[in-house]
Amino acid sequence: MRLPRYAKLQAGIVCWFLCAVVANASGYKDFRVAVYARAYEVQQMKDPAWLESRWTTITNGLKVDKIYLETHRDGVIPDQQTLDAVKQFFKSKGVATAAGIATVVNERNRFETFVYIGLFAYDNGKFIVENFAAPGGNTVAARAVVDKKFTKLVDVVSGQTINGQARGDKMVFELTLAPASYRVLSAE
């Protein structure tokens, strides 16, 4: 069943509100409250009356410390003028702002994303690059950019050495990952 767009919006606002109500019940002793507004809602915030009305409902009995304003989802990108006005609105309310982004191309298609690659970095110079595409999916070309002091990457599993190219004060390494695979790399 396909829901109308306004139903999704209302569900998002209800979820946003319910999260706020649960946070309010704890009494603010050990945490701060942050909320997240999807790009759909951020785009609607260009209407000051809509924004003021929704914000009054959300903050009725609740102190919000920070709001994340999503800048992309499903090809919806709020314009800069709207973002500037919204940031000013929240600043006037004493609420910090930060950006959020959803790398979602099409939510209705099982949250189809732009890429299926993940990076897990550790503080010992090692990192894992993983291609989450299902078997039979796309091979991914990735680029690792590290400090110039690292002149090579070593694949910890295979022992393969990957040489990079210097670009300014960085080293750039080209990687290829098959679908449903990963590489554990050490910067040396």
C-alpha cells in the first residue's frame, strides 16, 4: 500500500513529537534533547506560520537543545534561503542547529541509496572498506585519501601493497571492491 505524501509527513511529525514527549518524561537530569527534521519538513519550514505552529507543539513542555536539519533525502534539497531563515529561527529560540543528510535516492524502493560502501576507521592506522551491495550487484571503485606521511596501503588479509599518488599534502589510493566484500587496510 502506498501512503500519500502528507501521511508520511504527519507520521514523521508524530514520531518527532513522541520522541520529544518520552525525553521530557525523564526530567533532563543526565542528557540533552536533540530532534531531527527530515528534508521534507525542513523544506516546509520556509513557511514561518507552519514552522512556528509545529515548533510550539513540539516544545510544549519540552526544552529542545539542538535540531538536526536534513539537507537531502529522496532528491529533496531545501534551498539555502530556507536553511538560513530556519537556522535564524532556531537561534532566536536558543536552539543549536546542525546538518543531517540521508543518502537516500528513493525511500519507497527499500531505502535505495547512492552508494553501498562503508568505511570503518580505527586509531591505529587501519581501516575497513566494505561494499554492501548484494552478491550480483555492482563492483565499486573507491578512493582512500590519507595524510601524505602514509605512502602505501597494505591489505591485511591478502598482503597486497597498494601504492598511492601524491596530491598536495595527501596521498590518494584507488580501490576496487566486489559486491558483498570488504578489505582490511593498513596505512603505512
